[in-house]
Amino acid sequence: MSVVQLGPTHPLNSDTRDAWLIAAYRGERPPMTPVWFMRQAGRSLPEYRSLRVGTRMLDACLTPELAAEITLQPVRRHGVDAAIFFSDIVVPLKLAGVEVQIEPGVGPVFAAPVDSPAAVEKLLADHPAEALDGALAPITEAVQRTVAALRMLPGGRDPLIGFAGAPFTLAAYLVAGRPSKDHLAARAMIHRHPDAWAALLGWCADVSGRFLRAQVLAGASAVQLFDSWAGSLPAATYERHVAPTSRTTFDAVRDLTDDAGRRVPLVHFAVGAGELYPLLDLDVDCVGVDWRTPLDDAARRIGDTAVQGNLDPALLGAPWPVLRDAIDDVLRRGESATGHVFNLGHGVPPDTDPDVLTRIVDYVHSA
């Protein structure tokens, strides 16, 4: 694979070169354990709710000044060690021309499910993945705005993490046409129409890969691929029918390096995927761990890779002594991995007291 060296002004060659988060992702042990929270930019923050009044979710994601401001809010408030790009997993699908809206209280709803070979063929014909490249200007601008603002914050070295949905999760939404509790339609299609399934997943991987690459080229210092529904799959099915396309998504940014030849850190996170941990290191730098598996156990099963996580989000409402003991346990177990980024085992619940998150950041930094 040929290497594409990022320019001298890219954060990985300047501001974030020595950031704690980047060091931990690369298997090092910085002076303090870095911490950020999945869904830290969102409904738990009153400033977010105020900013979103009258604006639909996907419109906010595709308005650069709004997306940048929402991305920055938790960094300013909590003092976390990274920003995570504010977006949604269906944004690249919408930019590719797929008709989708996020319905409040429901989630992504598509105009029509992609649940047959004919529907897959039509999707690929009507919405070629390369068409996404001409529609990424709002994403590029939002990332550039965010990176410029991060440079102005005290210290000026907080990295931006790029974001995309993994192919299986995107395909599960497309096949059902809306959220599903068991993803049965997608799981059945794997076996009923394996060729169409492979074509659909390949398209999703291409779209997600282009989405990630645009974010890195615009200034993101790491990327995280979210597979929200991978845990619904048996290990053998995941390994044969899903893992190769998630690897392909990462391949879209694997060639991007800093001026020392080190690639952009790659993070893979799958929910409810305890049985899949030995399969999740798709030549990535860090694997996210949800709250169900003790972090040291997950680290042993994953192998020689940094880990991220894994405080149970339910504990955010617990009394401080209970929460503090749980944080200590995560930090202790994280010492068994080559590197550790403290995080939740999933996203911040919308009813979380923001002051609790700030207190966690301060405590982790002092531990």
C-alpha cells in the first residue's frame, strides 16, 4: 500500500502530535489516562438542547457551524482529552442521495427498505459510492472549523476523532428501513441472499470509508468506527460475512500517515460484542469495550492492542463513592492493556448531570 503523508499543517504533524489520546491509542502510557465520552456532544448538555431548538438532527449535522459548535461544547465544559465529530451514522448515506430522515423517538427511517437483490441493485445503480465525494463539503468545512477552534483552546492540543458507522450497522438499518430490536431482516438476508448482501455491505464500506477519509484529510487526528449492532451476530457469521468489510472501511484511511510515518490511529467499537473480541482487531490500534465485559478480560481476548472504555453508563447516576470505586476498577483493569483510553461502555444517557462528567474527567486525570 502506498503511503500518503499528511501535510505539515495537519494536527498530527503539529498540535496533536504529543496528545495523550494519540499516545494511548498507539499503545503508550502518557502521564495521565486520557478520557472522553461517547455521545459527549449531545442531549445531556443544556447548551446543546438550546442550540438544536427548531433544527432537525440531520440538518444540524450538515450545517458546518452548528456541527462544529456542538462538537466543541463538551471539550469546553468537561475538559475531556478529545472531541468526537458530531454527526450521525446515516449522514454519509444521505449525502450519497439515499432518502432518510431521523424521526424523533424512532431513529433513522428510510423511504424504502433495501431488502432484496433487486433493491440492492437499484441502490448501487442510483447511488454510486463515488458520488459521495462531491457532497462532502459540509463535512470538510465542519471539521476544519472544529480543528481551528480546538487550536484556540487552552493547551491547543486536543485531537478531533473522526466518526463513521460500520458497514453491518448501516446495512441493518437499510435492510429493515428503520431501527430494529433484533436485526432479524439483516441477519436473514446474509444467508438468504448472500451475493446481494455482500454487494450491499461492500457499498456501505465504500461510503463509510470515503466519509472517514474526508474527515482525516480535513484535520481529524484519529477515527472510530461504530458497529452498534454487531453483537447480534454469531462469531462465525461476523468473521465470514461482516469483518472483511469493516476492515475495508479502515483501509480507506490506513495509508494516511504523519511526517514520522505513523498512521492515523484506528479505533473499532462494537456494542454487545463480547463473543467477537478476538475478531475485532482488524489491524487497528484500539478496540472499544462496552460495559458488559471486564476490561482486563476483554484486553486478554483482544490481544496486543490498546483498549477504550468501559464504565457502565448506568453508574453515572450513582452516589459518588459508588461511581468512584467503579472508575478505580476500570482504571486498574485498564493497566493490563498496552494502552488505555478511559470512556463509557456506550453513550452518555440524555438525563446525565453534566457536572458528573466533569467530575469524572478531573478524577481520572488525578488518579
